Amino acid sequence: MVANAEKVTQKKAEQKQHPSGDKRFKALDITMKRNQYRQDALIEILHKAQEAFGYLEEDVLLYIARGLKLPLSRVYGVATFYHLFSLKPSGAHSCVVCLGTACYVKGSGEVLAALEKKACIHQGETTEDGQMSLMTARCIGACGIAPAVVFDGEVAGKVTAEQALERIEKWGIGNG
């Protein structure tokens, strides 16, 4: 009798888990349920997924699409439209160079080129050691302090190539 009760309890616990056993999917389930599986909550759910997984892998996008009863193409389209979402693992540090008109005119292209050379990566990539991801944005809305670069979520203005290199050297990038 006790063995039967334990089996029932264990079976209920297993049903609450994702088949992969990955508990991060439970956080997604909770978020989807809290939003009543509404399709208009897609962006919030994608944010939760990226927070839990670090980036949006294909199987996570598929899981969300199924949960919200949306075509995968729509979920993928939203995930690729917004630059805050990443489909690749990101580094321990992030560097986003604004390439909007004001920033570009004031030298953000040179800043980007210097960062790419020092880190031995191109925009959209992560260093081999996983220490830094280098990204670009069309505009971050900081035109008055152009050229602007976002280092680990902190906006820096009037950044020169030399200042950008000093900043990533503090992260241990390009030091040997």
C-alpha cells in the first residue's frame, strides 16, 4: 500500500518535469501558464527563455511554439527581429557597438574594427574562450553621446577605439 502511494507521488513529479529532465523548461511552463498561453505574450516568454538558457536554441524555440500554438516561423521571426535575443551562446561579457548614423559618422566603425582585430572575432561572434561576445546594433538611442558602445549592459559615450580596447583588456581579452 505504501509502495503504491510512493509510485503515484513519483509519477506525478515526473509528469511535472520536461521529458529531457531539464528544470529550465519548468520556468518556461510557469511563464506560459501565468500568461494563459496567450500568443501575445511571446516576447515575455522569449525573455524568460533567454534568461533561463542564456540564448535561444532551436529546441527551446520549438518548445515555445508548441506551447503557444504558434508556427515556428513566427517565433523564430520575433527572436531574430529583436537584437536583445540571441540564437547563439554568448560570452561572459558582451560588447555592443552602435552603428546608427550619428555613431557611425563619429567613428563607431573604427571602434568596431579595432575590437574585432583585438578580440580576433567579427561582429556577431564570441571569442573562442567564451569571454566576450561582440555585437552591433542599428541604433541604441544614445545619439547625443556618439559613438556609443554598450559594455555588459552599461552604455558608454564618446568612446574612442583606444578606450574600447582598454575596456576589453580589463576583461582579459587580447592579453596573450
